[in-house]
Amino acid sequence: MTDTDADHDADAVALTPDECWNLVSTTELCRLAFVQADGAPDIRPVNHLCVDRVIYIRSALDSKFLAVASRSPVAVEVDGADDADFWSVVVRGVAMQVTSESELHRVGVEHLRSWTAAPKQFVLKVTASTITGRRFPRRALAAPPVYAVPATEDARAAHHGQRGERPDPIPHFEPPPGP
């Protein structure tokens, strides 16, 4: 690891699960990552509502909805900034269609307005299995040089040896038990 890598990593601060949920709750736009029916990865910007640590997304009857409406694994990424920092939160979990009228009314998702003109009559909910986040200083860092040559296996092995081993499994915060 170079000094620049160490300095950059030292500037990133892990967020607690409570901090992550607070940030997700203050935003309206996120990205929903999922696997399409043909096995290809996809990611779509969607607006959302967060209630009781569950993320609700209105959707049209489209390929995104059809790919994730029946208990599909997904990831939701939310990014933002405040006066001093940039931050990023990733929620991993399962998406499914909300089919309970009482749940729809309880969470108020009918008031969630779409940013696109397409009518969105259906609602997905993402129930989290993990939530992680990081905060980064809102200042420009020096950019190291970049190279347009293929990385060799020797270079990859040397880099892997410099950065250390990644824990297996990678630790994530578990959400607290729900109601």
C-alpha cells in the first residue's frame, strides 16, 4: 500500500447502521441494482421512501419490476453530501411487491411522487439484510497517475500482497429486528 492509499483510506469513515438509516431517510433518489431475467446485471435510478428501515419504491409494470418483484436479491445505493463530507450508503436485501393495501396506506407511499412521467401503480419494498456506509471528506485529493497498459498477473499479485487479505466473509452490520 502506498502512502497515498493509506492517506485516502484514513480519510474514509465507516458509518454506524443508525447513521446509515438516517441518511437513507433524508433522500429521495437512489439506485436499485438487480439481476435481469437474462442474468445480466442492471442498475436503475429510482425515487424511494424509507419507513421503519424498509425502502419502498413505486414502479411501473416494467422489466425492473418483473425482475425483482418476487423476493429477488437487490442492492440499493444512496449517495449525498453535506457541508463537510460526501457519503455513500449501500443496503443489501430482498425486494418483493407490496400486495397489502393496509401496508401501502400505513407507510404513505401513495404520496411518493415519481420523477418520470410513466405511471407507477405498483410498489416494491426492499427489506434489508445488511446496511453499510462511508463518509469521505469534501475536498479534492491529489490524483495519482493512471496507465493505459494491461495489468500483468505479477502486478496483480504484488498489489494483492500490498493491500492485505480481505476478511471472509466481509463484515456488514445487521439491521435491528423489525416490528
